[in-house]
Amino acid sequence: MLRAALAFLALVVAVLVGGQIVLPRMAERRITRDLAATGKVRHVSVEAHPALKLLFERADRVEVDMAEARAGTGKVAKLLRRTSGARRLDARVDVVRVGPLQLRGVALHKDHDELSGEASVTNGDLAAALPRQLAVRPVEDPSGELVLEAAAGPLSVRARLAARDGALVIAPEGLLGGLGSLTVFKDARVKVNRVGSHVGADGFTLTAAGRLAS
């Protein structure tokens, strides 16, 4: 009887120890495979204690490092929603292509449902994403929000990017403000609470904070 109990205990320990090694590796391979459809993955790390929680799509921490990625805003929201089972997420991507625009040095962090991130856009990348006859440049603003000045010939207008009702909205300033605004990101799965920017010599860095919707 004692021998059988000890054998069973040894089996349980072997399963737990083996699972602690095998299950995170399996999760890393699955995440790598999913992300490979959107770009080039350099490294994925998954931590879970105990590892058995991975069977229920729960993890303590997930780290992702990618060289490049391609994603529309809907795809980004879907990927973020799929991370809801990870308590912490740290993702870094050298270059993300969203439509015609390139974002560089993209970093995303998640702590429970709270999200924060940043990305940089160079003046050259901004110009390449727009019609040749339209000149756009970032303007430093005391509020810290992103203000872009667009000029076409003798005409110029400024527009401000802001978080509004969980969405990212860009709206013209001054007399053209009454023309309305353009929603550049809105998804029920992700709520944007705050957006800011820092203008540099060769472009700007955009920061944002929000949360996953329950």
C-alpha cells in the first residue's frame, strides 16, 4: 500500500515537473505560429506558475519580440483581446505596417486589463504614406497631444489627435473644426483613454493608454 502511494506521488510530481517545462514551450510555439502570419517573430517567452494554468489559457507573463509586423486596426484589437488571459504582456516590434504608414520602435505593455504603448513615426515615413502634393508635419503642442499641420499649396490646416469615448479621433482646428472629425481607431474590444506625443527633429513619438473592454 505504501509502495503504491509513493509510486503515485512520484507520478504526480513527474507530471507537474514535466508540465512546468513542456506546457510553456508548447504555448510559445503556438503564439509564435499565430504571430508568424503577421510578420517576423524573433522570440516569444511564456511564464506560468503553475504551468497547468496554461491549459485554461492563463499565464503570468508573455514576452514577444518581433522584427516586423503587418496589421490593420481590427487585427490589432483582435490580437490584444486574445491576450486577456495573460496577467502581463510585454511586446516589442521594430517596424509595424498599418496600411501605408510605418510605425517604428513599437512597444506595448499590458498589466491585467490596463494597456500602454508607444510608437515613433519619422517625417519620411509620414510623407511616404500621404499623397505627394500634401505636406504634413507634426507641431509641438502644450497639451502634449499630437497636432499635425497639413499644407496643400497656399492652404494649411491643423488637426488634433485625441481620445474620445474610447476611440482615437482626429479633428481639424480653427474655423474648419465644424466640418467634423474622423475616427481613426474604434473597436469595442479596446478602449483608448489617453493619447499624447513628443515631437522630435525627425518626426514624433506617439503614446497611448487604455484598457481591454470587459
